[in-house]
Amino acid sequence: DLPVALIAGPCQMESREHALEVASALKEIAGKLGIGLVFKTSFDKANRTSANAQRGMGLEAALPVFAEIRESLGLPTLTDVHDAHQCAAVAEAVDVLQIPAFLCRQTDLLLAAAATGRVVNVKKGQFLAPWDMKNVVAKLTGAGNPKVLLTERGASFGYNTLVSDMRALPEMAKTGAPVIFDATHSVQQPGGQGTSSGGQREYVAVLARAAVAVGVAGLFIESHPDPDHAPSDGPNMVALKDMPALLERLMAFDKIAKAA
Amino acid sequence: DLPVALIAGPCQMESREHALEVASALKEIAGKLGIGLVFKTSFDKANRTSANAQRGMGLEAALPVFAEIRESLGLPTLTDVHDAHQCAAVAEAVDVLQIPAFLCRQTDLLLAAAATGRVVNVKKGQFLAPWDMKNVVAKLTGAGNPKVLLTERGASFGYNTLVSDMRALPEMAKTGAPVIFDATHSVQQPGGQGTSSGGQREYVAVLARAAVAVGVAGLFIESHPDPDHAPSDGPNMVALKDMPALLERLMAFDKIAKAA
Amino acid sequence: DLPVALIAGPCQMESREHALEVASALKEIAGKLGIGLVFKTSFDKANRTSANAQRGMGLEAALPVFAEIRESLGLPTLTDVHDAHQCAAVAEAVDVLQIPAFLCRQTDLLLAAAATGRVVNVKKGQFLAPWDMKNVVAKLTGAGNPKVLLTERGASFGYNTLVSDMRALPEMAKTGAPVIFDATHSVQQPGGQGTSSGGQREYVAVLARAAVAVGVAGLFIESHPDPDHAPSDGPNMVALKDMPALLERLMAFDKIAKAA
Amino acid sequence: DLPVALIAGPCQMESREHALEVASALKEIAGKLGIGLVFKTSFDKANRTSANAQRGMGLEAALPVFAEIRESLGLPTLTDVHDAHQCAAVAEAVDVLQIPAFLCRQTDLLLAAAATGRVVNVKKGQFLAPWDMKNVVAKLTGAGNPKVLLTERGASFGYNTLVSDMRALPEMAKTGAPVIFDATHSVQQPGGQGTSSGGQREYVAVLARAAVAVGVAGLFIESHPDPDHAPSDGPNMVALKDMPALLERLMAFDKIAKAA
């Protein structure tokens, strides 16, 4: 039972400078607290509610920035892939390939991600029972890649609402894969603002505390210098300045959760 | 932010001796840990899945036992009422009147319970949003009784399944009422065994840990010397022998949850 | 496979005159269409969202009106009971005793209703799977009363929302009891207006058409001369003037649904 | 309000002979009843529960068969695409491109499908509210392709269960797009058999009747000569021999649903 790790960063890569600035700030916060950090950001928001919403920098522009963050800051990085064809290129610059929740059953994408040999983090679909993730794990391990992470990010609960079933964490852990709790997207209100998704930032800490007390290998918390002006997931990102106090409390819970 | 309190006892009062034995055992456990205890048991299971299931000792036989537990052990007691006509009599022997979840909208029952002046603990209906409990609280306080507790015990999630939305705890706390988490009935699988409800005892601790980390005034955990042979809710009660370790861990989480 | 019957009337009995007026109007409508009619209205809304909402005329004032409607108009009547003590008195004036959805598992109420020998119509709880209604039927038939109707009125679907699972109709029919579809409360939005429930009147016809095509013994449609000024369930009642066209279409579907 | 059309065929293309045989049989059935038919089958089951499940013939082998069916039988065809790169090639041989439910928010796939100029049929995600499909329609029409169909195939309802909300049909129709009801996948039990999905074939007719009575532009019903031995979706496909009686009844409902 290792201490909880942190996957954090801005929802989308807005620019090289922005990504480096946030990565540096998170590195400093994580360093002071002694928490392991993986820097997360997306090069493409491929399933925005509306086609008019900003999608991000794109693969080609983003990969050198990921490489730079890894090299200059020494941080492992994570990003999401949307298409089997992207996996090989992304794997050269990025340490963890993430499969989006909507795509967690797409066999070709899973196999292409597995084939890179990188760690693969699969978000559980909002439409999937936690025990059904064993089939997803089997697709990856069956392809020869045992480095699988599973992430809970909420289950559909009526319309425009997600609910976080804390039983999903130990259920998914039965697969043997480390389980991450995504406190950012679990408080999303899908489609809740008509042409974009809403969110309940005030409940990020609530659900993160619950998950850590239950026991998780890692937390996924999107963070941003100025969430209210972020191009996506603003309503559910945590401001960088609020991260240290949040993480400190979570680490205290984690210590008790994992005490013998 | 007072330390978490405990509402515990066997699902139903099986006999005077059984009730006293469990109450004594819980008193000793709670005393050693310094946790406040309210003894809970039911004199009538008024809404069993099947009419053939055992209902309990009944009101008249149970009230003297409640009085005896209060007097001889010095424990406050809690029991559930199902009918407005029962409230006055129950209030003479019992300290907290509990409104069952299915009945949380029955105005007459709420008003009769309020009229006793006793503390009233209302379980949130499986069919109710947490923010709608403010109307329930208003029925009680509007009747002149401000001593209201609210208890989360799971929300309907498809058929034969409940889910515990941890956001419900701070949502209900907005009413000003202390919020209890019922870890026993939240793991119930309603009707899940055909003619009785199933349960997932292994998830009592999981959900209780989550709730305490979020922050609650109290925990509701049914416990029994031999749950597998209990006449009701056996699949989700905790064995008395497992309570000390469970409570100790929960109190450690509670301390962090309520640290300044 | 008898033709579909109709249970209709205003949500609550507002006055003797109002009840008689609506009953007469419905009798005329039903007579012209050749559809069997049971007149429904409530003497007490015992579980309003808010304690300040109007509850109705009360038992004593209402019973003579029910008796008068039966006698002067020759209509069978239906009303809901909330307490075991009410059943015997209600059974003297009313033909069908209805068990509200929240109370469908209250054993004493079911047994008291069964003991009257009247037809008992049980609404399925929003928290109950359709196959679990067999246990409810068994409580009634086990008490010696085989005259049971079951009514679908929506299942909890996230917060403040119900969904009508049309599979519930044939599922409940497996018990052997005639199945009614309540098109009024199935479009309710529980608590959806803060201190009262909302409703989607535009979907009454949609769901009623679906249910009749699937095949039901009866329809439950609350109707009112002026729904927008009704004291309860206004948002989901159908105006009397709209009933003939709605029923005519439904009867056409029913004929095909029950063709050999 | 045109008469209801039918999208039908075997879940996956098993061989050239099999596809032609089923298409011919369906053509004969549809011809006798005077119902418009689009032949549907999949060249790749890209999101099977398990990686070991049979995926189908693949794109290259299937396209000539689609072309042959169109030419020799004069039937329009429909198949699902899973990747933006497939759209152009598929559009040469197939008349309607279908976007799978899990992929209904993938912008690149939608844009590539729109760019072909073919009719695009989007299945509503199990995780999406019906009113949120307006954003999906806008992605397609915004790309210059107004030929959009929307298909209801059930919404997540707890774990391993879907529910068909009949209100979704008129909700989606507000977009102006013709609405299809998929009676095959609406009765699916996702992951319900451990390593494959279960289904409730007995409810295909139930839900199809409901949907037609509400009013739809088309029905989607997978059918097979021998469903119990089909490589996928066997538990919810309808046997070819049962189609004529089912369709005849549905057409009778449709006539009433669309009467002035």
C-alpha cells in the first residue's frame, strides 16, 4: 500500500508557456508535500459537447511540449488518446496513455495503447459497472501489457448527473490494477449548461476525501491558475492556490487508510 | 464540530435478554473508545419484503425494555415509529424517534413525532433528492421541534440497488440539522433475495470510512452478536466482535475530517 | 383481454360541488366513448412536499360525497388510504382502496385494506423493482383478498426525475393482477419546484399511448376543469376538455393491442 | 408523418451468403407488408465486452457485399463506422452511416461522417440526455450535412441495465431530425453475462409497440434466421420467422399514431 499519488494539470494544454507554468507550480507543491506527481493535460478535447468549443493545441504541437516537461522538469506525463493511430506517436513523448471513459470499450484503441508498452490508464465509462472493467483489463493484459491503471469518474445517474459509487473503488481493485479516483470529472454535470458541461467544484474535495478514506492508489485532480477562465472543465477544476491545503488533508486521510 | 457519535444496535429487538446483552456489549465498546452511543433497535419491522418475515416483539413488549436499557445502562435509545398513534407512547420510553425512509414524507407521522418534543431522526427516502429534505425539516421545525437529525441511507439506482452519494451529506447539512450516515442500510440490496433484501456487509466499512472523511455528526451501524442468524438485515449487520477495530479506524478519520 | 378501463378524477376533493361536477363530466365523456370509469379523488394529500400545501377535505367530510357520487351517478369510486385505521370507514363509502406508492410496503396498511374485502389498488413504489410487487400481492392475497390491482407510476431515475419502464407492465402482469398505468404521476417531477412537485403535462398522452400499446387493464389519468389552478398536481393533470380526444385515440390503440 | 420505416438485418455480417440470404428474406417480408426497408449489418463489432468475442468480417471484405446487396436487391443499406478514417470508404458502398452510441460525442467521427454527404444515423449515448442530442445534430448540420437521423437505444439505469424513456422520442424530435427506436439494443443487459451482454428478447415487441404508439419515423430491429446461434446480440435479436406478425401489429399502431 504505497502512499497516494497525484495526477494533476490543466484540462487542456493551452500553450507551451501555460503548460510549463502549471507543471512547475504543481511540481513545487507536490515536492513540498512529498507526493508523487504525474502531469496531465490534453492535446485535444475530442468529444466536446459542442463543435464550437475550443479543442486544444493538437497532437503535433503538443508532443514537443510533453517531451520538454519530462526533460526539463523531470515529471512523468499523462495524456488521453482518442484514436488507435495516435498511440505510437504519443507514446514517444508521454509516459501514461489514458483511454477516455466514452472509449473504454473500443478494442482497437485499447490494443494500440497496450502495444506501446506504456502504462495505460483507462477511465471507467459512465455506462459501465465496476465489475465489468475486468474485461477491459483483460483486453490490455491479453495484449501483453500488464501496466494498467483504472480510474473511477462517476456513473450515469438519471440525466445530466453523475454519481460516485465508492464501492466501485474496491470492486475495480479486485482486478489487481491500481485504482485512481478522478475527483474532477466525478463532479461534472454532463451537458448541464446547454452547450457545455457544468460542474460542482465545491464537491471535488468532498469526493476526494471519501475516495482516499476508502483507499486508492492515486487521485486525479485537474487544476489551473484561473479555473473560471479556463477553456474547458473550468467549473470543476481546482485553483492551483487551493491545492496545497487540499492535498495535505488528503495525505493525512491516506496515511490512516493505509495504516496496518 | 463535535466528534462523531454512534447509533448502534441489532436491527430488531429479539428479546429483553438479547437487547440488554447487545446494549451492554456496545456500551463497553463505546466506553473504551470514548465514542458517544445511542442504542438502536426496532420493536416492529413494519415494511418487510414478505408478510411471512418476522416483525419483532411489538410496541407494548418493547417499551419496558427500552426504559430498562435507559435506566440500568444509562444509554439514550432510538427506535423507529410507523404510525402517528405510536409516537406519544414511544416518546415516554425512548429518546430519539426515527422516521423510516419510506415514510419521510408522511406529514401526520412527522407532526406527531415533532409534538413529543423528542429528538426526531428522519431517514432520507430512497426516492428523494438530498436538497428536498429541507421541506421535511421545515415540517418538523414548523411544528415547534428544532431537534432534528437527518440520515442518509442510499438512493435508488436502477432496480434492487442503492447508491450512496457522498455529496448528499454536505447537501443535507445545509439545513442546519446534524447529518448521520447509515452504513448498514446503504449497503442493502432491496428485494435482492426474492422474498427478502440482500446486503453487502463487506461494504459497510467502505462507505462508513467515506462518510466520516467527508464529515458527519454520527454513524448508524447495526450490529449483532451473530448477524448470519439474525431475523432481519443479517446480510448487512456487523458482528459485535468486529466493531472495535472498525470504530477505532473511523474515529481516526473523524479527527482529521474535523481538524481546523 | 377486456377493453381498457379508466380511473379518473381530480387529484384532491376540493368540495362536494366540485367533485360532483367533475364526476358528472367524466361520466358523460366515458359514456359517449363506452369506456368503463372509476371516479378517483383524494380526501387527504398526506405526503405533500411542504407542510403548508393544501391537504384536502379530510376523511369525515369526504365520505358522504363519495357515497353520493356512487348513488346519484352510479359510478364506482376510488380513493387512497394512508393509515390502517382509515380502511374500514373508507370501505363503506368507496369501492376501491388505493395504497400510495410510498406506502406500498407497509404491511399493516395492506392487511387492513385487504380485510375490508374491497378491491385494493397498490401503486408500485418509486424505489421498487416491478418483480418485487409479487411480494406485495402475496401480502394481500395471503390475507384472503384476491381483488388486487397494481399500478405503475414511475421509478426513481436520478434526482427529481421519474422514468416509466414499459417493461414493468408485463412484469407486474405476471402476478396475475390487472395492471394500471398512472399517466399522471409518471410525469411528475418530484420536488422539482422547490416546495412542490413539478410535472410534464405534455407527456401524459405520450406515456399513456405507450402503455396502452404495450397492453394494460386500465389507465389512471387525473383530470380537472382547470388544472392550472388546482391545489395539487396541477402541472400534470389533463383538462377535462382534452379528455375525449385523448381517450378516443387511446381506445383505438387498445383495440389493436388486444386483437387476437 | 410518413409511415414507419424499418432498419433491420443481422447484428454482424457473418458471410456474403448469410448477408444476402437475410437481406432477401427481409426484402420479401417488407415487400409483402409495404414497409420501407433499410438493410443493416456490421462489418466490425469494435467494442465487444471481451477481446475474445468475434468481431466480424472487417471493412474490406464487407464493402463489396454491401454494394452487391444494394445492386442486386435494390435495398438501401446501413452500417456503423468507428473511426473517422473509415467514413469515406464506407460511404461509397453504403447509404446510411451509423455512429455507435458510445461514440456519439466524438467530434472527428461525426465530421468525417457528415463530410461524406450520406445520411448519418446517430445513436444516443446511454449516458446522454435526449435534449443534449441537439448539440450532436448541430455538429453534423454545422458541417453542412442536414441528413441526420437520431436513434434511441436506452439510457443507463443503475448497473447492467438500460431503461427506455419514451419521452426521449418526442424530445429528440424537437431537433427536427427523424427519430428511430432501436428495439434490439434497448433490451440489452450490458455486461450482463460476465464476458458478454445479455438481452431480453421477449421485450423487443413490448418496447417497439410503445415507441410506435408514441410516434417514430423508424424502427431498428436486428433479426436473424437463428438468433440463439448468432455470434453477437443473439439474446436480443428477433427470429426472421417472427418478423411478419410483429411488423404487421406495429404498422397497425403506426397508422393510429399518425392519424390526423
